[in-house]
Amino acid sequence: MSHSGLLNEDHIMIRDIAREFTINEVLPVANKLDPEQGDIPIGLRNKLADMGYFGIRIPEQYGGSGLGCLEYCLITEQLSRGWMSVASIIARGNGTLVMDLLTDEQKEKVFPRVVAGDYLAAASLSEPDTGSDLASISCRADRTAEGWQVTGSKYWCTFADGADYILLFARTDPSPNKRHQGISAFVIDKPRGELPKGVQGSVIPKIGYFGWKTWELSFDEVKLDAESLIGEEGKAFYALAKGLDEARAHTAARSIGLAQGALEDAMKYAQERTQFGKAIAQFQDLRFKIARMATDIEAARQLLYYVCTCIDEGRRCDKEASMAKYYASEMAERVTSDALQILGGAGYTKLYAVERYWRDARLTKIFEGTSEIQLRIISDNMLGR
């Protein structure tokens, strides 16, 4: 891995500690549980908390590390090199969506629990008919004398059972002036290991992203108290939009981690596997393939570092964040596929982690905005809407 000029000694130390943690703690668990479609064990979650990885972006005054997006993504990349689901679960504590919605009093109460890994979220945004177009949310929250009543369906809610609360986005104004207005955010506390009271759900069968379950949820006049609403009523979409740059940087980091893991495993295999009397790493075509893979990874990594720096300096970078997410996710699918090809038949088995990187890389082109959505954002910035 490159020691980029954008990284100082502290950055390199943070990255290397995360890599060591991943190799020793995350990778063995992933290699055992992913083939079984098992959940991330509570023991590993506790170790993530002990490392401070749920509080990377939370201010020091609340017990967090108070670090920037760059440090967050350095750690994310390394965790994803082991298991993308583990790199994703830390966002359930570091998520910047909630930070802007909570009052100072709520932050004092909630953030120390988040840092400890005791108050992690499952975000419930998408719906059966609403994916990239989040402004068209139809799940409804109506006012009642006691608080709110929620009716509607949600889809792709990962970690709905294992989380400590559901962060629900629902429509509180059925007839806003603009579609993105009238959407509000609610915190639904619940016992860990269960769905919220009154919420029905079914697990969505996936081809990857194991380590936790992804749910379809049904809200049938589910009652919430008045304190469940966080932030200003009808303004939650603005918090969503504000957090997208960092969310896309996080996904780019996950993509790069998957590709790096696949590259390292492919190199190791190529140096050990012999055919026609020599290691296959000595064949020129394979050597050039590895060179192209490494170059693509490094190009994505440097673009990500630039985007993270822009975010940390408070500069607008919606176009560049979309570029980083688009390029890194497309690159990850290509590189992990090339790695699988290097392993040949062995790569198409669950005996090697490369197939896991390949399956999970495919998802990075879909979530946090599809590749097509990223291209639209980029082109709109360049050419106008």
C-alpha cells in the first residue's frame, strides 16, 4: 500500500493498526462465518468498540475520537479487506445522519453509549417502490394525541434485528410543496435481537453481504411516543442529503478494501501455484494483470483521499464524492473478478476468500446510490440538469 503524501505519520499509524486488527481479529471470523451465512458475533462487536471504531467521527467531549472522514475511511478500508459487513457495521455508530438531528442534550445522553457499541442503528430509508429516489418515500407517520402512528413498508433494512434502534424516515406531510419536504426522522428504540414492538418483518435472501440479516419491514399503525421524532419535522431529507458525501466516501473505502484483499490473495496464490514447472506468477500475462489491478486500486485510493480531505476541510465535493464512489465500486467488481480468475477453479469455491470479495464487491455498485445515479450526479454537475 502506498504511503501517500496526503497521509502523515498519524494517519499511517491509524491505518496500520486497523490492518493488524483486521488480519488478527476480523479475517478469521469472516472466513469461518461468511460461508455459513452467520452473523457478526457479539465478541467481535465488543472488540470493535474497544478499538474505538464506533466513535471515530464522534466528538471527544462525548467519548469519541473526534477524527475526520479520512481517518474513518482509512480504518474502513482495512476492515473491508477482512469482511465488508464489519466495515459497514461501524457506520451504525459513526453515521453522520443522526449527529445533525440530535439536540446537545440528546448527544450527551446517546453518544457515550454509541462509542461503547451499546446503541447502534439500523437505517430504514428504502421502500419496495423507493430506492434511489428517496424523495418519494410514502411510509407515513401521522400525529396522534400520544405522539405518532406509522403505517407503511420498508425494504433493505440491514441489521433491523441486531440493532438497538431503528432510524426511520417517514412522510409526515402528505402534500408538501416539494417532494423532498415533509420527510421526518424517528428513533424507534427496541431490544437487541428483536424487531420493534408491532413491526412485522421477513428476511430478504441475499447472495452476499453476510454477517447480518437484511429485512423487509411492515408498519401497521405502529404507535410511537412524541419524543421519537428527532430534528425538525419535515426537514429530515436535508440531513440525508448532507450526509451523502461521507456515505459515498465510506462505500468507496469499502470497495477499495475488497479489491485490496482480493489482490493480496491472488498474489499469494500465484506465487504458490505451479503449472508447467514454474509458479504461475512467472507468466507475463498474469503479472500484467496484477499490475493493472494494483494500479486501479491505487488510483481509486488517491481519489478517495482527496475527497476525504475536501470533506474534512468543509469544501463542497458532491461531484468528486460521486466520482470516488463510482470509480471505486466499478473497479472493485473488476479487480475481484480478475483475482478470482487468477485462482481459477479454486477461486470458485468457498475455500478461498476471493469469492466473498467478488460477491460483496458487486453490491457496492448498487447501495449508497447505484453507479447510474453517480453518473447522473457527475454529469449534472458538469452539464447542468
